[in-house]
Amino acid sequence: MNECDIERTRMHGRKVLPWCALLAGALALSACDNAGDKTAGEQLDAAVARSERAADEVKTKTQEMAAEARAKLDASSAGTDLKNAVSDAGSAVAKAANDAAVTAAVSAGLAKDPDLSAVKINVDTDAGKVTLTGPAPSATAKARAEEIAKGVQGVSSVDNRLDVKM
């Protein structure tokens, strides 16, 4: 493998980062909406739908880019170590996109609940493990938050660290 092949592979790997930034921006912008005559519920549903679409688009694009990178490496005379590095990078990006989609889906589910939508619950996801932090209005609401999170596809476990505030 010559230096041009190595540099071309590095440049292609750098293209993944803007897609991660796009996901973060799309999720942030999904909260912004010109409300017009929509009810709070309609605004929430629209924001949730936009977040889910943005996460799905980024996930799909990331998977396409990873597949393209693997195909290019397979077609070239690149070494096995470089192929593995690119594959690992693609997997890491896909994992991050999956975690972002899970976080968005859990947050959307919590926002739809009348007791939980009024409080700020932080949702963090790492490899499918969801951690909930923040206040809960009651023990029942805390348990319901955990059940909502467990019901989201891609969640492997839930660490419920919500504090009941009465």
C-alpha cells in the first residue's frame, strides 16, 4: 500500500465526523418550531417525529459510509490492520448513532407522559444501557420512567437514578 492509499483512507474516515455533528444539530433543532396554532401536544409530537427522522437519517448515512469505506478497502491492496481500523471506526460511529437514536426515543417517550414531561430528566445511552437522572415527581412516576425506557427498541438495560421530589 502506498502513502496515497493511506491518506485517502484517512480522509474518508474524517467524513464521518460531520455526520455525527449533523445528528447533534438535528436533535437540537428539532426542539425549535414555529408553534403557530398547534397545541402543546401537537408541538411535542412534531418535535419527537423530527428527532426520530433525523436520528434515522444519520444512522442510515453512517452505515452507508461505513459500507462504502469497507468496499473501497476490500478493493484496494490495503493491509489487514488498516481494514480492521476502518471497520472498528465504522462500528464506533454506528454505535454512537444507535445510542443517539435510543436517547431520542426514550426522551420522546418520557415527554409524552403527563407527569414526566413537566420535569427535566436527563437520558444518557452507552451501548444500549440507558441512565436516567434528575427529579421525579413521585415513586410511581420514577417506576413509569424506567418502564418507558425499557420499552424502547435497542435498550439493553436501564439504570434509574431519578430522585423522587415530593
